[in-house]
Amino acid sequence: MQEYLEIGKIVNTHGIKGEVKVIPLTDDPQRFSDMKWVFIDSGLKKDKYNIEEVKYFKGNVLLKFKEVKDMDTAEKLKNKYLLVDRQNALKLPEHSFFICDLIDCKVFDMEEKQLGILKNVIKTGSNDVYVVYDENNKELLIPALKSVVKEISVEDKIIKVLLPKGLVDNDI
């Protein structure tokens, strides 16, 4: 499991006083209001940045860090990810998982036949969709519904599913 979780990506500067514009990568963008600090990966190490101010604008988050005083310093943070360690990550409800923990899980049907490896999760609004690739690199889209996803073990990197009829070509 990853030690750090990505919660946002800095995409631009905002203004001349060192604010940065962030695309939130979390289900709850309002969480930034409760945060005191984040880590930013500089490539060599993870630096801690203290959050001074948070604003919300058109689906983005505007952050002012105490350590960043001007636009030139903020410019150097562009395209970097905001990280939190697992201890400071949001607590998930029961039977919920971080997407990064699901990626690369082996996906099996209820008869223990391996369907492939989960490579992505699409957020559709009503339910997530698991993007699974088999050994021939063929894509299978599996709805992440309780009636379909029967078991998840992030420790063992295994997901068991009960596929609806007609979802796979050979079921027709």
C-alpha cells in the first residue's frame, strides 16, 4: 500500500502573492478547509507546506502556503501533487477503499477464474466502474455495485465479483 495519498494537483499560480490553483483529487474538496498542512513531492523528498488560507473557485481550490510568498516560488510548484500520509487521510466508511489501493488488484469471478487486473476506476456519479484488463489486454468494465463486487482484500490485492449476465461476450 502507498504510504502517501494524492489529494490534489497544483495546476497553476493564482495572483501575485504566491497562491496556487489546485484540482482536488478527493471526493470531499471541502476537506482542505480542515487541513493544516500537506506534503509536496519535490522529486528528492517530500516537503511539508503549511496551509495559510483556503478558497474555493469554480470547482478548484486556491491555497496559500506560509512558505510561498510570491508568484515565482508558486510557479515552481506547478504540476506537483499534494499528498497526505495515511495517518492524516480521511477515514473511509466501512466497505470503502482508496482507489490507489484497488489499482493492480487481481479480479476473479465467483468460480475463482481470473478475469484480469484492475487498472483504473471511472467515477460516473451513480456508481464507480472498475476497468479491468485480461492477459490479452482486452478491457472489461465492471460496475462497482454491492450486487456485483462481492469481496475486496486490499491486503491480498484480490477482488471477487459476480458478473451480471451479458457483461462478458461468452455469456450471451
